[in-house]
Amino acid sequence: MDFDKFEPSSPTEEAKTGVSGRASFVNTVTAIFNKDDIDGPISMFKVPKPLTSAKPEAYVPQLIGLGPIHHWRIELQHMQMYKVVEAKRIHKGFQSLKFERLVKLLKQLVASSVRASYNIYLEIEDDVLACVMAIDGLFLFGLLCCYGIDKESLANSISLCHLVKSTGRLAQETTIQEAMMLENQIPIFVLKFILIIECWQVSQQKEI
């Protein structure tokens, strides 16, 4: 192993990172306090380390990372592009708005509502967190279409009927199990928001 490649950050770089992180924390807390009403109680939890250490297979995903807690884990990066491709397919099926527009709209939720749903401070910028929510939300919605939503209901929906043809491609049993892990979830209102935006765009186009 070439240890010369692993150069430690300079004190100046570490100081800059620390200052940036603290500023981001202040902005996040301020946004939460300035919001008139928080949409709901904390619903996303980071499990205490003693529990995850005792039985990691029950809390730590080994295949797919959903949400900001496990999204960046090195061990799960081999499936990252699979998620992106599936999310793109779901999004493209709606034939509605551009992905960048969806991320921009989600960013409005991130600053207060999404962050307030987690019991830990998320050290991640709003635009990055919004992108994570968009990709993982679309992927998870596709997963639900495959296993959790009646095919007839999909077929009868003008906005969702395109999903019937592809519901057999998405996931295996392991992915379903990991999507139900406590740390490996995203707020349900994010899925609702994505679906409303995607379907609203479709209905607007059909009216035109």
C-alpha cells in the first residue's frame, strides 16, 4: 500500500471545514426555528452503537443504502449506479419535469422539514441532501410499486400506469428487508411530495 497517497489535511483545511460545518449547523437550526410549524415529530432514527454492534445485520444495510445515514457508505457504492438507473427509469416514465427541477423543489423541504425528521444533525449541504432524497425516493417508490401496490390500481391510474410494465425488474428479497431497516429509510412525506409533483406535471400536460 502506498501510504504517501494518504496525506493528512492541513490544520488550515481542517479549520475551514470546521467553520463551514458550524455555519451550516447554525443555518439549519435557524431555518427550523423560523418555520411556523414543523410538519411532524422525529421519525428517522440513528440506532445507538451498542445495538448496531451487537446485531449489525438487523440495523445496517449490506446491499442498498436509502437516505442520508447510509447513502455514502463505501461498502454500498457498488449499488449506487443501480439505484440511479432505476430512479431515472421511474422518473422518465412520468414524462414530466426535469430531474434538476425536482431536486430544486425538494430542496425547499430539506432546510427544515426533512432535517427536523432525523434525530441526528445531518452534516450534508441542502442541495446534496435534496438530490439524495430525489434518487432514493424515486427508487423506493419503484420498489413499492413492485411489492406494495396492487397492479390493478397502477393500471387504472393515468399517472402511474407506465409502472405496470416494469414492476418485475426492481428488487430482490434482500432489498425489501433492508428498506424496512430503521436507519435505512426516508420520511414518508418526501415520497408523497415526489409523487404529487410528478403526477401533477403529468396531469397538466394531459389537460393541455
